[in-house]
Amino acid sequence: MSSKTVKCDLLVIGSGAAGMAAALKAASEGHSVIVAEKSKWLGGTTAISGGWAWVPGNKQGVAEGDTRAEIELYIKTLAKDCFKAEMVQTFLDAVPEAIDWLERETDVEFVYPEMAPDYQMDAPGAKPSGRAISGKVADGRILGQNRLRVRPYLDTYTVFGYMPEVGPDIAQFLHANQSWKSFVYVSKKLVKTWAETVAFRRAFDRTNGNSLMVRMVSSAAKLGIRMWTETPVTEIVRGENGIVRGAVLGGAHEGTVEARLGVVIAAGGYSADASLRARYWRHDPDGANHFTPTVGHDGDNVRLAAPFGGHVDTDVHEPAAWAPVTVFTGLRKQQRLFPHLRAFGLPGLIAVNRHGKRFANESSSYHDFGVAMIEDNADSDRTFGYIIADSKAMRKYGIGYAKPWPIPQGYFKKTGFLHKANTVAELADKIGVDASGLKETLSEFNAGAAQGKDPAFNRGSNWFHHFKGDMEHTPNPNLEPLDRGPYYAAKIQMGDLGAYSGLAVDRHSQVLDDDNRPVPGLFAAGSAAVSIFGGGYPGYGANIGPALVFGYTIGRDAALLAEQRQQPTPSAVTEDV
Ligand SMILES: Cc1cc2nc3c(=O)[nH]c(=O)nc-3n(C[C@H](O)[C@H](O)[C@H](O)COP(=O)(O)OP(=O)(O)OC[C@H]3O[C@@H](n4cnc5c(N)ncnc54)[C@H](O)[C@@H]3O)c2cc1C
């Protein structure tokens, strides 16, 4: 093992939104920062995400009349018995400062969409806009030599290599088979993408979470932050005084880092660790009933903090941000995942269980849908369902990864993503679903859908549902009978966007030990730490919003906390920051 020792002020483990926010703020305060990233790419799951950040109290929301009281009420309602008052206060206090700082002092730019409804529009305090923002499209060339170091998009999310930007851009893609104007728009985007990919290995325009990471990495390079890829942190070390003082690194920068102000665990959560899932997730006791699209969330957060008494805070009513996925096999026989974050609430699509019965409002959020899917399968060791579409819906919208007309369906069928049959009974047989149950479900659903109603689950009954549907469809943006063959199905299984039950932390994001005392010099943020929403999913960006904000506060406060540790009254540490 190398005995090389490198010194810095702050060591950050992981290069996603949380880690980079901490690194940027600390470096801007004049501290030397190292970001150790175990993957060969920078950006983590954030780089493949939608890039939304739920940051209530931002300037747009305030201008639209959003109030702290409404925000708190909304969060409290969703958190149920797991409301984390102190963490929520800290978050809300810091949102304006963190977002303004990112926009003013770094290359990060956000888009403030006119409409991005909260996910629970029927809950008190919900708002149709003003709380969720997203990363503005970036030109990858701002990265210079680092251009190809940021993780590429999630390939199942791209349309022939292009990743549609959330908002008007994606709307053009969704209408490309219905409007010439949209078709021309999409064609131009695709031709540009292909030409740049052939000539420069990657298209210049970066969208969604990728744009956020391009912008953060660009700023990090300007601030002289050392970004070490292929460098896993294997152990965190502390001095004889009990204060964390660095870590042991492997891989490309094998050796030891001494970090004067401490170490930030921004390594993601444990979604990809079967034994931790088995311990904490009720639907996955054998560790084989879950498929995560997150990257690098291998449970290193838990393992790295354990020697200090760091432990998982399970005081959340849902332990992860759920997102149903379709699991299928690529042409090179690799496992591929498609997270269904939008497609459920479109007219002419429904979701059913193995009995052919609906079990949830398909236009609720992927998180709420996931909760319903887990409950519905509680008596079984495998959690799954099927999205069903008729030929009208398939032709107009497709089913997630299986694109609509005029894209040929052969590939989607060959990879096992899509199943097709001429009749409802035939489809049920093909996918192993109870045929009479499915027929009955369709006749019930169709009767209401024709009137724009869903008496069983109230689908299409609020703004958020409509936003997830087809706003141009009447009489209800979410409802249309499934009555024209052939019929289609895609299997959905349980997936997530990041664990909610993460390391227990205090309001300074300091990791807590077994006695709930802060471990001096050890911080955690992002999916590595417990979610502040208590298991609820408030709106677009429920993971990245807090990751950015708490990353920022760690970078802001680490030096002050270190200074306070030098004071003679250790019990007073952290009180006044
Ligand atoms: C398809 C998709 C879309 C999503 N869209 C959104 C969205 O729009 N808004 C939202 O809020 N959430 C979204 N999410 C969830 C969100 O992306 C993640 O929860 C969030 O990005 C996590 O940020 P993070 O900084 O905690 O971790 P990450 O961005 O995952 O970064 C963690 C990094 O730590 C590295 N790491 C792990 N262990 C070590 C170690 N020992 N040493 C060094 N490095 C290590 C990992 O390799 C990884 O690169 C989405 C997720 C997916 C999959």
C-alpha cells in the first residue's frame, strides 16, 4: 500500500450534487478541497437525473406569494409522524442563500418553470409552481479538458442519443409524431446530436442533471478543486482527540488524505447493497426484489461511518424515493433499466397487478405509486405489475422506453421490454395475468374514462395528475378507454431514486454516533444522509434540492465548526453557527 499523504482542508467523498455543492462552497471560502470519486466519471446519479431541485422559498416562489407557513404545513403533512422540524427549518432557512449563491458565484444556472406542480396537490400548502427548479442547458465545451469526464446520460432515457430537456423541449419530443413543427424541431436536435457525437465523441448541449453537473464541475475546475476519479475512499480516520482528520484512499490516488476541516460523506445511499436493502426495505427481505438505477449507491456511506457509531436513521415512513422500473435485456445481453417517472398517467394506459386488477392512481407520483405497488404485493415475495396500453395509446405515447409510432417496435419486443397481443385475453395469457380479472378491469375503467372520470382511484382529479397527462386530451388529460387492439404491456418492478433512510445527522449535517452526539469533523449529505422529508415526496427535485442546500451549508460552516472545536467548552460546539 502506498504511504503517500496529501493534505487539504476538506475531503469530499462523491462527486454528485451534494458533494460538489460542499466542495464549491468550501473552496470559494478559500479552503483547499479534494473530491474523491470512485467511478471513472464525475457526477454520480445526479448526472443521469432529471436535474430538478425542490427548493421552496426560492425567489420565484416568493414572488408568486409562497409563504414559509404554507411550505412547512405541506412538508409536515407529507412527513406524517416523521416530521424533522429542526432539519426542515435549517433547509428552509438556507434555500434562498444557497440557490442565490450558486447562481451568483458559480457557473450553475437554473430554469424557473412556469408550472411544476407539487406532487400532492390535494395536501394543504401545496403549490402549482414556484418550488421546483431545474438546471439550465449547458454547453459541455465550458469544461475544456474535463468535457468527457462527466458521466454520460442514462442511455435508456435518451432519444437516439439526445436527452430532451424537461419542459418545452420534452413537449416537442412528445408531439413529434403528431405535429410537423415538432417533427422538424426534433429532427434538427437529433442531427446536431449525431454530428457532434461522431466528430467530438459527445454532443455539446447537456441537459437536465447532466447540465447541472457540467456547470458544477466547470466551477470546481476554476476554483482549483482537485477532482480525483477512480479513487474510492475505503476508510475514514480520526485523531487521538476523536476528531475526524482524513481518510484512506484506493485506486488512482492510493494513499492517505489529511483534511483539516473534516470529511464529507456524499457517496450516495445504499440502494445497490442487497444486504442493507434486506435489512431496511420491507419489500426486499431476500435482497433480490429491487432494481436500482442509481449509480455508486453501494452502501459505502453506512460502512464508512459505522466505526464512529454512524447509523441509519430509520425514522422515515418510506425508506426510499420509490420509482417503478422496467428491467430488460439489451442486445449485448446486459441488464437495462428504465425508470418510469412520467408515463403512467397518460390517457389509454393503466397499471394492473398479477390478478389483472388496478391497485393505484396511475397519475400519482412515482413515489406514491411505488408505495401502492409495495402494499399491493405485500403477500408475495416479488413486487411487480404491468402497464397496459391499447393501440391508440401505444401509437400516440408509447410506454416509456418503447417509443410511439413511427418508431418500429421490433427492438422493444426483442429485448423483452414490450409485449403485444391482438386481444386482451391473449395479452393476459402472454404475461401471466388473470384474463378475466383484466377484462373486468378494462370494462370498469373504460366506462368511467369515457366520461373523464375514475371513481376507483380519482385519477385525473388534480393539477399534478393533469400535468403528468396529455393537457390537450379531453375531457380529462389522464383518461381514455382502452378499447382498440392490439394491446400492449410492459412489466414494472420496484426501483428507487435514492434511499431516504440514510445516516443520522444533526442540523449541521454532522454524522451522529450511537448516542446521537455529532462525530466531530464528519459530515453527510445527499442520499448518504437521512431525507428531511420523513418519507414523503413533496415535488420535482426532492432529492437534489436538499443535496444542494445541505452540501452548501457544510461548505459554508465546516471551518467555523472546526474553529469552535478548538474552544475550551466542547459542549458548546455547534450551538451558534
Ligand atoms: C433517472 C433518474 C432521474 C432522477 N431525477 C431526479 C430529479 O430530477 N430530481 C431529484 O431530486 N432527484 C432525481 N433523481 C434522484 C437523484 O438523482 C439522486 O437522489 C441524487 O442525485 C443523489 O445525489 P448525491 O449527491 O447524494 O449522490 P450521487 O449524485 O449519486 O453521487 C454520489 C457519488 O459518490 C460516489 N461514491 C460512492 N461511494 C464512494 C466511495 N467510497 N469513494 C468515492 N466515491 C464514492 C458514487 O460513485 C457517486 O458518483 C433521479 C434519479 C434517477 C436514477
